[in-house]
Amino acid sequence: MEQFDVIIVGGGPAGLQCARELSKSSMHILLLEKQEGFGDKLCAGGLTTKAMEVLALPDHIIEQKILRTSIHSRRRDAGTVTSVPALFTVDRRVLGKYQRSLLEGTEVEVRTNSKVIEIRDNTVVLKDGESFGFKYLVGADGYSSIVRRHLGLKMKKKLIGFQYTIPVQVEYPALEIYMDARRFSVWYAWIFPHGDSIAVGCCCDPRRVDPQKIKSGFLDWLKDRKLDPGDARLESYPIAYDYRGVKFGNVFLVGEAAGLASGLTGEGIYQSLVSGQEVANMIIDPMHKAEKLDQVLKYNHILERVMAAFRWSGPLRGMLQEFLLILMNNEWLRKKINAQFASKS
Ligand SMILES: Cc1cc2nc3c(=O)[nH]c(=O)nc-3n(C[C@H](O)[C@H](O)[C@H](O)COP(=O)(O)OP(=O)(O)OC[C@H]3O[C@@H](n4cnc5c(N)ncnc54)[C@H](O)[C@@H]3O)c2cc1C
């Protein structure tokens, strides 16, 4: 049986970023991906400036650089136009292919069509019966992580994301966010513009609200918004936000396998990239101080507190959302937001 220093299970943003960082060491590394390719994952493909700082994507990978954002509540509309992009959209398959390409010419061995079905005695076993030994194991295998299950950690906190990918003839101009407490509770519906399509979706926590109710609210909202999904299929997938740590002896969890997405926004790519990178550095140097991971945890904590404030506001939630929109329409605040993005460019 072949032995590796590190085996990474999963080739999403977290696993590929982890492999990229580990490739700088002299370790013998294997990345196992169950699918034939990379990036086939339900996602709105939105990247914040923070995620872009980690990825440093070349322009041809980016579908849209978003300068215009419009935010809506039941009664009000607000918008910002920033001088530098506030968000970027990518096609997840293109991103996956790009991240994979960065491993070419390195010593990292990458195997696709390689589903891990068992982990025992520092060994992973694939569906076809082949097995490999490891010194360190990294679970980068997303929401339904087999590595996390091997550690006996349940994934209790999750969102359910619903999304249509609707083709458009003309490039859609703005990112749109819709807050409507009656339909989406503390969460929101989104329209993320891509090159020749828009990702239209919403999410909710099934422990807090009935997902069927949110789904029917979402379908009603689509009609009000006069968006016809045509032949597009409504897809859904969980988003994990049940974080319990990244290091468990010689086994590590990164990205959504570690429950590192946001329970408010559903954002997870940035957290996956940073955790993948930080865990690689922890493996290379056990004394490594994972400061960027601490920042991610702080960022998620702030978003959780915003979510808690919305939750506790109960029937006043709608009023709170209206108040937010009033603030957003304040000229001074808008200038501040713009300056914030401009200073990052
Ligand atoms: C509707 C929706 C919209 C979203 N929109 C955004 C957004 O706009 N921006 C954002 O930042 N985040 C978004 N997210 C969240 C984002 O998609 C995830 O947080 C992100 O993909 C997590 O990356 P990851 O690498 O941890 O896991 P994943 O991307 O899930 O990758 C895991 C990989 O592991 C592989 N794998 C799984 N099990 C095995 C196994 N047993 N053996 C081998 N391989 C295995 C899978 O095939 C997959 O390639 C959205 C999620 C949803 C559901």
C-alpha cells in the first residue's frame, strides 16, 4: 500500500488551496476527488474582496466585477455604486479548473473519480477497493464529509440553499439582495449576475423555519419580481456552519467539512480558502500561528451576532430591516461604504 505524508479528501476550494500551500513543502501529498472534474457544486459563485485577496484570480477567470448593488426591503430600495468592485462572480467549474491547474508541475498527486468510502488505522479506502496510508489526513470533503463522520462530529447547524440558474441574453447589471421577513425570515433572496446567466436563490436554517414555507415564499417572490425561471431547475443543497475546530490529532478539517460557512449569508468560499491554507501551514510547521483562521472565526462570529439580532427582534424584524434600508439611503454612510472599498483597491 502506498504511503503519503498528507492525504486530502475533496477537491473543492478548501482542498485545492490546501494542496497548493502544501506543494511548497517537500511532503508526499495525495488529493482525492470523487467527481470526474472540479467545481461541480451548487453555488452563487460570489467572491468578496477578502476571497479575491487569497485567490488573486486573473481577469479571465472572473465573470463579473460588481460595482452596483441594490438592496430591497418590503417598502424601500437602496443601492450603492462603488468605484471599485464590491463583489466578483465566477463559474465554479472554471474556478475549480483554475485551482487544479496551479498544482500542475508540483509533486502533488491528484486523483479524480476517487471516492473515499472508509477511513481506518491511518488508511483511506476508495470505492474501487484501493487503499492508501497517511501520516496526516485533511477532510476537505464539504457538507457530507466522511472525514468529519470518522471523527464522530455531527453537522447540526446548517442552512438549506435554494437556487435557480437562469440564462440571460444581456449581462445583468447589478447584484440584488431582497430582505423580506415574512418570506425569508432572517435570511434573504439574492440575484448574482454572471456572464450569461443569473444565480437566483435564498437560504434558511431548517432548525429555525420550515424550508418548504421559505421555498414557497421564494417562488411567490420570483413571480412578484417578474423573474421567469423558464426551463431552469430549482436546485437545493445544504451549507454547513457547525464549527468545532480544525485539528483533531493527525486529522484536520477545512472549509465546510469544518462547518466554516456563514449561517447568515451562506458565504463559504473565503472561509474554505483560508482554512485550507492555514491547515497546510499547521501541517508544515506545528508551531504555525493560524492568525488568518482566527480572523475568519471572528468574521463568522460577527455575522452570527447579526443573525442573532435579527432572530431576537422577532415580530420587529421587518422594522429592523426597514431601518437598515433607511441607513443605507443615508448619503454620508454611502460615501463611507464607497471609501471603504476604494481603500482596499
Ligand atoms: C445555493 C448556494 C449558494 C452559495 N453561494 C455562495 C457564494 O456566492 N459565495 C460563497 O462564498 N459561498 C457560497 N456558497 C457556499 C459554498 O458553495 C461552499 O461554502 C464552498 O463550496 C465550500 O467549499 P469546500 O471546498 O469546503 O467544499 P465543497 O466545495 O463542497 O467541495 C468538497 C469536495 O469534496 C468532494 N468529496 C466529497 N466527499 C468525498 C469523498 N468521500 N471522497 C472524495 N471526494 C469527496 C466533493 O466532490 C467536492 O468536490 C453557496 C452554497 C449554496 C448551497
